[in-house]
Amino acid sequence: MTVSEATRQVLELIEADISASSLDIDLDPNPSSTDDPGKFLLEGELARVVQPFNGFHANINLDWFEGSDERPEIQREPFYWYVFALRGQSGEEVETYHVCDFLSLKSHVLDFEAPEGNDHRDHHDWRGEIQKLDSDTGYFRWGDEPTDEQRLGRQVQLRNIEVAAGDVSPTTSGHRTPSDNEESARERASDTGEIQNENRRRKVTTSRVVRDTSLARDVKEHHNHECQLCGNTLHLSGDERYAEAHHVKPLGSPHDGPDVIKNILCLCPNCHVRLDYGTRELSRSDLRETDRHRIDDKYIQHHNQKIVEEGAE
Ligand SMILES: [Zn+2]
């Protein structure tokens, strides 16, 4: 889908929403000041469509938020609104949109605090996106964060043209601060675990949001999102498949495992939790490996000796 196609479809949706409401919103689809096909004027301010790159995902580039809180520029023109074109699960149609001013989008992005010092800025490969949750809401997430946790926080209202009229402040248009929601997500996540010790539980659950390196994504692709322990694949909507990457010797202190494919497993969420909690030992014979992807013995030993045995003490 080209940006001009996405923009045409977004403008049709916006025009329909304006005329279906009593809102007095000024829309200029073809401003003379620009020849960028993704731009239009909304309430006199320049807007730019961000089009889907794949399915219903839309890319967010961290570079947009570098520097000050001044309005950003696109091709040396200042602008104000980002308008995300989100298309349906199949076909080329833009199904809905999300209007976001620069500072709101910046707060969606920067509110996310990755645990244990793994900041989103650590990884250039991380991809931020706004995804559709249901017909009215979407949510912001980073990369391949576990979807369930994200659904509880950082939700945004879709088809929210009223923000342009000032009826809803952009920051309250469904955007919730992450603290309460993420805390409750963690509580819910830990409710499902068997381990009751508070400190241990906290440590384990916060590390559940795993930064996904490009190698981790390669491993998941290589196994076609099939769990290397139980063989299951989690199917999300449409033909989207979901798996999680697990560093057998964990990244970061105190384990300081390496980010190499010999240390990365592709797992379903259930098996991932068991390994993180150390309630399951690893043995080579249990692993579904391929000629091109074998876990190194020393990382399997580390798991069994440092995570299973010491965790049980
Ligand atoms: Zn599994």
C-alpha cells in the first residue's frame, strides 16, 4: 500500500466521522503548501499519515522523538498530527485510524520502562507500533512484547477525530498511564505462577518482558514460531503466529548470558514461564533442534545448575 492510497482511505474515514458527528473540524485534504501525498491539514495543523507496513502494524521510528519537545519536522516542514492508518487483518483496506499529536505519541513511546535496565533505546531493532485491539481501541507496544501484558496498558482510542476538535485531550483519549495497569498486569501474571515468594516473584515477573534482539526474532522465524519444548504454536488472529524467545543463560546481571543463537530457544508462553521460574530442567533430548540451530551444552548446564537448582533453595 502506498502512502497516497493509505491517506486517501484515512481521509474517507475521517470525513465520514466528521459528517456523522456534530463536530466542527476543518479538514483540508490537499494543502497547497506540500507535495507529500501523506500530508493534509487538520484544524489548520499539518498531519502526516503513518501507513501500515505489514498486516495491521504501523511502524514507529524512535528517531522521531530524539531531541526536544519542539514540534518535529518532516522534510523540513513542521507538523503536528501523526495519523496512524491501521488496516484490517486481510486485504488492503484501511479499517481504522488513530490521531495522535506529537507529544502524546512521544509519551506513549517513552512511558514504557523496560525492566532491569533493558531500555528500548538499547536496541535499534526494536519496533514500536500501534496495533488494533478491538473495533474501538488499539494499544501501543514495543517490538514483540507479550501481547497480553500490553492489552492491559497503554490503550488508545481509535477513530478519535474528536481530539482535533479539542473535545478530548489527546493525552486522555484512551491513553492511560502505565503504572497502575502494568502493576496489575504483573500481579495477574504472578497470580498464575506457583511461586509465592514475593522477592523471587517480582524478579521473575519483571523479567518476563523480554527484549527481543534481531537474533531472537531469527530463531523464532527459523522454528516457524513452534515451541522447541512442547511443539505447540500459539495462533493469534488470522494467520499470525506467536512465540517467545528465551535466553537459556539469561541476559543481564547476574547471569550475563550472551545474545547468540546457541543460547536462544523459541518457546510458547507456557514453557517460557516454566524455564524462567526454573520449574523445569532442560535436557538435550527434550529439545526440538535443527542442524542449523543447536543450544550449547554449557547454557543447558547453566539453566539446570543456576536457575533450577539454586532457585529451588
Ligand atoms: Zn511449549
